[in-house]
Amino acid sequence: MDFKTLFNLKNKNVFITGGGRGIGQSLTNGFYNCGANVSICDQNEEGMKETETILNESEIQDQHFIKSIVDVRDKESIAVAISKTEKELGPIDIAINCAGIANANPAEGMSQDQWQNMFDINLSGVFYSCQEEAKAMMKRKKGSIINIASMSGIIVNRGLKQVHYNSSKAGVIHLTKSLAMDWVEYGIRVNSISPGYTKTPMNLRPEMVDQVKLFESGTPMNRMASPDEIVGPAIFLATEASSFCTGIDLIVDGGFTCW
């Protein structure tokens, strides 16, 4: 084994859903700056333009970036984005599924539509993305898929009434394990990352100030994560550094779930 290339991303082609904001935007920036060509998709066109502006500031000349508007609830739009990626960049080596939503509502008052929409995006959307990504990777019998789950899929967040969100992320974790076993014969590794409380735009809204203080005080490291702190764990799972890892859920929570 060549230890010098364990974390190498040079000339790798990465496909990222939800790359227009939050963790997805940081992952796009991180992988691009580490040498990868990146294709992102999102429903948020303005967010993707912002991501592109961030990448342009790095003044990297020999890499490629493309973007596509995609609704992960629509398998066909995912398939089109992947086809575009393969045509413009080449075969997909790594796929990271970040697209997702979060909101809160007491279980007893939750509408059927709110419950279903959460699962349509957070769980079905991840499954549809994995399906299309794996189809592309099976041709080469090689690839790494990373799904962004949440520590909320492992524990119940004190004070947050979000049974639909928690359940959808628990589903992502077990979906990941199941797909890892389904596709191991094709040389495709499937893993997930469960971030703890993270400074995404959703958590930085003015009305969240008091809640954020509780998030920080309840975390052993006494702070929330920066979205950029998810990049390192993702690079580990994407590269040869994790060549014997499949079906794992990597918890990145500042120690929160230890208590």
C-alpha cells in the first residue's frame, strides 16, 4: 500500500446532491480544493451560484465544476444530472448525498403532508440518488457512496419535536448499511456520516439564538461544528484510506452521543 496516496483526490470525479448550501457547499469546496472535479445538484439555483463563486475564488485552473438543477424526489432528474456528469467529467468515482430538509412540529399535530414530504426528500431522495449513482458505478465495479445522515437518527434531540426528521435520518443510516451489503459484490462501498449540531444557515437564524446556546452547552466540546469539519471525515470515507470500510455510520458530533 502506498501510504502517500491514501487520501488522494486528484482527478477524481465527485457527484454531490445538495451542494448549494450548508454541509453540501462545504464538501464541494473541500473536495474541489483537494484536487477533485465536482458536479453538484440542488433545487436552489442561487445557492449553487454562490458555491461556484466560492470555488472561483480559489483560482484553481486545472479542475472542473458543473452544476445541475435537480429535485431528488424525481429519479429522472437525478439520472439526467449523472449522465451530464459522466459526459462532461467522466466516470463518477465518489457520490455524496447531502440533499435534505429539517423542520419541527409536535407529533400529535403533524399533517400527513409534512410527514410524507420529509421522507420523500430525506429518505426516498437518498435512495433514488444511491440507485442512479450505483448504476453508473457498477459499470466499473468501483465507487464510494456517502450519505449524510444525522446524530438525530441515533438519539432523540432534547427539546426538539421532530419525530419525522429523526425517523428519516434513522432510515438513512439503515438504508446505507443495507445498500452496502447489496452492492459489495460490485466493488461499491456505501457509508454514512452523522453530524451533530452544525453551524448551517438553518441553525444561524436570529430566532435560533437561544436554541443554539443549548446545543453548544449540551455538547462535550462546548460548541457546534463548522460545516467545514465534515469535509475531513468525508474525504476519509471517499478515498483509499477507508478501503476496508463499508456499511459504517461515522458520527461527527463533538461527543454529544456519548452522554
